[in-house]
Amino acid sequence: MHELSVCQALIEQVTEIARQHQASSVPQITLHIGPLSGVEPALLLNAFPLAAAGTVAEGAQLLIEPQPLRVQCETCGAETEASPNRLLCGVCGDYHTRLLSGDELLLANLELLT
């Protein structure tokens, strides 16, 4: 389960940010996750308490905000939402598209307590 290693890397980043801001705990963490990120949100939520145990983020609430999959058509220039298995333009239906969003796994927000 690679979600555990993702959580461990997240906890390292959160711990460093908390240290820089002299925070004693991190009660809430918000992530933005796209459907093409390669991470399964449900598995990430299950792995998080294991990775956070004994850290400033122990007991933190992990919020996951799904991000839309958006593409830009190289033919007509339109920016539209797409589905993970059909990266087609929503206007003209062409398959010559460029991914704009949907592959991200971003630490969006931390709540820090000092």
C-alpha cells in the first residue's frame, strides 16, 4: 500500500511546517487530490492515523478535497472537464487535449496550534 508512504512523506512535511511556526499540534490537514494523482483517497484516510501516530499531527482530521479533471483542447482551445478514461474536449470531442488539472496531490491547508 503506497498510500502509507505518501502519508509518511506528508507527515514529514507537516512536521517541518509545524516546527517552523513553533506549533505544538496540527488538528487539521487539507489535501487537494485529483483523480489522476495515483492515490486512492479512502486508502490514504486509512493509512493516515498510522503515519501520524506519535507526531504533532496525531489525532488530526485529514480532509480531502477532490479536484476536477480539466483539459484544454489543442484544436478549439476550449477548457472543459473530462473523465479519467476519456480525456476528450467537452466542446468539439477531439482527443488532442492537454491536462490542466486532475493529477495533483497538494497540501492545501494546515491548522496549527501553538
